[in-house]
Amino acid sequence: MQTALSIAMDAFAYGMALFIICIGLSLTMGLMRVVNLAHGAFAMIGGYIASWAGRDLGLGYGFGIALAVIGTVLIAIPLERLLYRRIYDRSELSQVLMTIGITFCIIGITNYIFGPTLKTIPLPAELAQPVDLGFRSIAGHRLFVIASGLVVAGGLWFLIERTGFGIHLRAAVENAGMARTLGIRTEIIYALSFALAIALSAFGGVVGAEFLPIEPYYALRYMVTFLVVVSVGGAGSIPGALAACLLLGAIDVTGRYLVPDFGNFFFYLAVILVVCAFPRGLMGRAH
Amino acid sequence: MANATLQSAAAPRLRPLGRDLIGLALIALAGLSGYWLFPDNLAFLTRVISVALLVLSLDLVVGYCGIASLGQAALYGAGAYAAGIACINGITDPILLILIGAVAGAVTGLFTGAVMLRAHGLPQLVLSIALVQLLHEAANKASWLTGGSDGLSGMAPAPLFGVFEFDLWGRSAYLFGLCLLLVVFAVLSLIVRSPFGMVCRGLKEDPLRISALGIYAFPVLLKMFVISGAVAGTGGALAAIATQVVGLDSVSFELSANALVMLVLGGIGHLYGALIGTVIFMALEHTVAAINPFHWMTLVGAVLIAIVLFAPRGLSGTLDQIAALLTRRGGRAGR
Amino acid sequence: MNGTSFGRLLRSGALALAGTLATLSGAAFADTIKVGIIGPFSGPFALQGKNFQAGAEAWLAQNGKTVAGHDIELVYRDLPTANPQQARALAQELIVKDKVQYLGGVYFTPDAMAITPLLKQGNVPLVIFNAATSAIMNSSPLVVRTSFTLPQTTTPLGKAAVERGAKKFVSIVSDYGPGVDAEGAFKKAITAAGGEVVESIRIPLNTTEFSPIMQRIRDSGAEGAFAFLPSGPPTLGFVKAFSDTGLKKAGVKLFAPGDLTQESDLPALGEAADGLITSFHYAVSHDSEVNKRFVAAAEKAIGAPDLLSFPAVGAYDGMFVISKMIAATAGKQDAEKAVEAVKGLGWESPRGPVKIDPETRHITQTIYLREVAKDAQGRWINKEIASFPEQGDPGLAK
């Protein structure tokens, strides 16, 4: 029982870290219909900025996160204006090609600037300490990830379902032409939601760095994981992404505990079964 | 659209046949000039041919059926491992090995197709990734059979027709590969223009209309998967014979993704687009990596972005546009 | 018309290719001896390739670019990940087109396996700077290796681990060739030393979340753990998880081959790796005159001191072996004579005294037991605490 609880706790933390990183991708793919394979690259940029802020500037963790989010969005804005805007209404394959190209460039440039070694983000003392939960001790950082994930999920749900911006966004997604005639400035809506997705990825890159360490190949190494999570959840659905992250996190973690030798088999078999059973994702929207 | 496609299928067949022959002759010419121009790079050129077969097979699925796949290397790797394992167990005739590879690829195509056709769009893409990862894992696990991550080595394919050895200079491997490519290309040209190929295209353009014609999509697409598997398996077997080592990289997501990039680069839905994409991408990678092995990735990335911005239909699409402008014939049937 | 354009494109691409290759090889003089070095200079393993380059260039910087009156020219070729097909193509091109007399480098086993069948026909010896599976040496008599094998570095760990008061061990390795080698070697060594491996766990290479594995270690009740994972993200995740989940505090002792604590990973591992015991053939902090000079030259070549790690010393010694081969054959291309000349060759390497075993052509060397600690300047290093001289490769000794 204790073991099961302990595993569940780990699975929950891991799933939440995945959720924070992936939810931005789910939004771009589901709402804006852009297959942004460079999503992980932005998470990586966030991680690098936070690591630089923490190690070289000596800033605190909170400042590091803020700097990472702002910095990554600032880097992404010109990319959105110059490159992404051209592929919003293009075929998925063009989007794949373009965003893989962007990923390659970002990897090459980070490798050049920061070198090929792993970068860590210094944690504040409160988060670095193990916390005693009674049945086991868990790294304080993991509790922070779980809390952040819940806040992100709640905040996004509120933003999209309950605010004026959310209504405009959903309108622009359902029917861009109609939304424009009604006076919604879809370009701005798209730019804002793109910025939001990037900000979330940067945030995820920083808080998830203990699970997915920051190094130049981050962007390619975890590309598949991110894509799988988003698609299993159903692109564009926040509860779907949450469910997918928790489900896949649980399968991954318990699989690795019970049969570590075949951990990957379990994971991908589960993916195949879920996709076959729910071809639109766990909570995907019908097109 | 689908109607136009079907009509053009019924159009006189002599002209396309003639064009095919010219196309084949040009490929042969290009291949032979490669042989004369770069007698010292034949191992690289053989690699280009085997990857070109993989990209061609991917084009059948992506370009002609509209099924996105990031797991095509599963079929390629199945062919490579089947040929490799057969070779180690005493079947050393290269032509027989190619056939074994093709059959293994086709069987794998049957299975992956049956799974992948259950979904559409992004979930389908993810299924293809999951399948190739699963096979990769299986090949790693079964190291008693496949050599695992150390690679399957120790193959000694017999000389082709008992005369031409697969040696350091790689002449026989290259010419053998070129012949294979020509045969496959000729067969595929016929297949994609056959009524069956047209139905596939129709399913891509307008599935509803095709099903209204009383055609059930699943077996048609599955058949294309099997053909695609045979082509990819041929490529894998060629790689196994020429390299005499099969590594886990031949069933990897990376190879699948590279193949897709090459295909989109060359232009989907044209057989020759697949060839152009492969040759340009691999030549670029090879040259840039030789000039500056340390930073080629940035440049390749920049080229990919430029292609999307300036040659949106891939290189072959752009060539077509130019050709159409020059001859005012605009020969893009089926679009 | 499409075909014409295709042909034209192919030819222009091909001509561009030829042009660049020609400029690369244009500077060849009659008495320039070319050495082709194949390694991962880009991609996820670029750090290892950089170390190849730093090691080779450190050797040239110290010994000059001339050996016995012959100029040496290094030709680098990039092979980012294990890809035997590409390895064969690169090696063929180096031999046939660039006319290299020696091949060096090679990071991955399957790549080496794809190159060895070419050596005899090409009359070229291959000096392996890294690829560490025992079987490579049997695939061609023209291969010499200056790196290590996992059985070689792991075997001394068995006795050391039991001496440190642990009897029951759990072994955790990444599920691929080298991991399986390490697992086997450790089990054998532990059993020979009177200990016991109670559980052997193999985990997929791409594992990033290690808490469930830590739970397994806890459940197994072992007093000691043995781990082998490739350097980079998996290592970091593993070592962090080991300390985060409290196993380290609970007194479970962690032992590993030195791959786990590569110097380039140490700044990131930091506190979490403190006190970790590893066994390996080379530590950048090794205390000797030869090593100090090597480190100074190699750090200059690689640019940043914290990037330097073990592949550099393999490359440095590899260059030494190649220089001896050049001297022995007086610059003539004679692979068999060259390899024959270095059999039994012994010298003082930055890692300590080494020798090329005349039977196996693999390097015999001292294996050190090291502990992760801070040096006087506060940098994390692998501090050598014991040494096991003249270790051959148990995987090859039959």
C-alpha cells in the first residue's frame, strides 16, 4: 500500500510536469491548428535563461522563472511575426517542415552559445529539501510542480471558458472569417494565444527541468513524448491534456517500477491502445 | 477533383508511358553520371539510393494516400534486419536477400497499416511513432537475434551473379542499387497511374465521394501500405547488403522523421519529388557536414525554413510551376 | 522535362559536392600523411566528438605536426549518432577519395563494426579512440584500441565495493550493449569478491524519471547499488533521484563505472554526486606531470575547461600510437607492418603507464578507484583513492 501510494505520488508529479510543458502545445495545435514541433525548443530556451539567471546572475528562483518566461516570449515574438504567421493556414506537412527547421536552428545556436553540457537551475533551499509526507519523503520541488500544474490548469480553464478573451479565441477558432466580420481582431488573438503557449512552455521548461534536464538536444529528445501526450489527450482540450498527462505519467512510472526492462513497451502499447480506442484523443473535439 | 482524376486515368495512356520511359532513362543517366563523376563516393551514393527507396515508399503513403507517417523506418528496418538475419544464416544470394527484405517489409506494412488506418490526422501520426518505437525496442531487446545496440554484424553476402563482389570500392553495390531503384521506380510509376493508384489519390482528395462510389477505403489503403512496405524493405535490404551491418538506427524515429523531411522538401505526391528531396537533402548534409562538421545543423534548419517560405510545394512543385510556365501545359493531374 | 531538371539538380549538387571535397583535399603534398578521424562532432554526442578533437590537437600542439619528416594532416568526418551505413560510407570516402593512411576515432560499436571489413582491402589500420565493446577487436587484425572496455573498468569495482561493507547489491544499467556488458562484469566481480547481486534491473535508454527505480532499489533491501547509464541527461536524473529520494541518506552505497561521473557532467551533478565511488581509466585531475601538460594543451584546444573528459585522452594516446606507426613504416602505407610495430608498445600516458597488449591489440592500463569530491579551488573532481595497475580487458582474455 505504502509502495502504491509512493508510486502514485511520483506519477502525479511527473504527469504534472509533462502537463505544464505540453498544454501550450495542445493549445497551438488544437486552437490555432499549428503543428509546432519547435515547442520543446521554447521550453529549452526558458530553461537556459533560468539557468543563466540563477547561476551567472545569482537571481532567485522566482526571478529566474519570470525572466525565463518574459525572455522566451520576447525571442518568440519576432519568430511569430516572421515565420509562424506564414504557416497558419498552410498544410500540416509544411508546418512540420518549418518547425523542424526552427528546432534545428535553435539547437545549433544554443549549442554554440551555451555549449553541449547539461545545465542545472539552482533551486531555493525550501524546494531542494526533501519533505516528509509520513509514508515517504518527497523532494519539495515535486510538490511545487504539482501545485504549479494545478494552478496552470485552473487558470487556463478560467481564461478560456470564462473571460472575454476566451470567448474571442474560441470564436476565432470555430470560424475565423465570421469572427472577423464580427469585429474580432483575429491576428491579435492568434498572436496573444501564441505568446501564451510559449510562456507556458518556458514555464514548463524551467519547473520541469528536474525531470527533463536542460541540454541542447532537449528540443528533439522529448519531441515525441510531447506529441504523444498532446494527441492522446486530444489537441486543444485542457481536461484532455490533463487526463493524458496523468494517465501516461501513471503508466510510465508504474511500468518502470513493475517491469523496468519493458517500460517502453508498456508505454507505447498503451499509446496505441488509447489512440485506437479514442481516435480523437481522450477528450478531443470533433472536427 | 476526384472526378477529374478518374477521367485523366481513362485518358490515352501512351503519352504518360512515354514520359515514364524518358524519366527512367534520365534517372539511369543521372545515376550513371554519378558513377563516373564520383567514383570515390560510391558508398555514400549507395546510401542515397537506399534512403531514396525509403522516401519513395513514404511518398506512396503520404503523397498518394494522405496518411501522415513518422514511422516509415519500421518497414525499412524490418527489411534490413530480415535480410541481415537471413544472410548470417546462410542465405547469401543478394537478389534473394532483397526479396526477403521486400517480403518482410510488406508483412510489416500489413500490420502497421492495419493499426494506423484506425485513426486520422495527428493521432495517426502518433500511432506511426508508437509503432516504430515499439519495433525499435523489440530489436534492442532481441539482441540474440539482432545484435541489439551493438548492431548485427558478420554478414558476408555472396558476389552478385557470382561475379561482382561487394567490396571497399562499392561499385557493384552502387550499380545493383541503381538497377533496383530503376525497377522499383518503373513499377511504382505504373501502380500510381493504375485505377488502384487513382482510387488512392481520390481517397486522399475526397474520401466521402469515393465511398459514395461504393469503394471501401480500408482494403485499398492497406494494399498501398503493403506495397509501400515492400519498397521500404527493398531499401533496407539494399542497405544491409551494402553495409554488411544493420544498426538500430534503421528502425528509428529519427530516420523516419528525416525521410519525411526529405519527402516534403522534394514535394509530396510525385515519385520524382521523393528522389529529388533525398538527393538534395543528403548531398547538402554531406557537404555541409564535411565543410563544418560542428555547426551544420543550424544551416540545414535554415534551408528547411527557406524551402517552406520560398518553395511551398517542395522543390518538385516549384519545378513543375516553372515547367508549366515555360510550356503552358501545367501537367499536374489530380490536383 | 521534370527528369531533365532532376538530372541537372543532381549534377549541380554533385558538382558542389566535388568542389568542396576538392578544396578540402587540395592541399595534399606527396609527403603529407592523412589521418581520418570519424566521430560525433555534431548531435547529442557532440561533446564526445569535441573531446576527440581536443585530444588529437593537444597531441599535435605538443609534438608538432611532423613525424619522422612526414607532415600529419587530420581529416575530420562527422558521424552524429550510431549509424553503420553512414560510417561505412565515410570510411570508404576517407580511404578511397581522401587517401588517408590511418583511420582514428569512432565512438559507437556498430560504426566500428561497419568499418572493420574495409581495413584489409584499404590497407589502413584503425585506431579506436572510444568504441568500447570487446568483440570489435576480433573483427579485424588491423584494429588497435586506446580507450577501455566496460568489463575492464568495472571489474576492479567488485572487490572495492565489497570491501566498503556492502554484501547485497542491486545493479541498474541502461538496456543496451554497454549496459549489458557492465552488468555482466559487475556480477562476476561481485560474486568473486564474496558479495551477491540480488536484483538486476535494465531500464530503457530514454528513461528520465527515476523515482520508480529508486523505489525498486529500496524494496530490494540491498546495501549497495551499481549503476551504468550513458552520460548526459539519464546520468543527471539518476544521481539526482538517488539523493532526492533519500536512498543516499539511508546509507545505500552507490558504485559505478566512471562514465556516470564524467568531468563534463560534474558541475551539473554537483552536491548530488558527492562521495559517489566510481572506477575508471582516467580522471582529468590525475596527478602527474604528463597529465598536467596534457590537460593544459587539451583545455586550450577545447575552449572551456569544464568540457574536457575521458574521450580526449583516448584520442591523445591514439595519436601517439599513430605517430609510432608512421615512424615504423617510414611513411609508407603498410597497415600490417604498422599494427605489428605497436604491438607491445608501452608508454607513459596522461592516465598513467599503459601498454598495447600484443595479443588483443587493446590497451592495458591502470584502473583507478575514485570518489567525487571538491578540489582546493572548490571544483568538483573525481579524486583518485586507489589504483589497480595493469588491467587488461577481461572480455577478451579467454
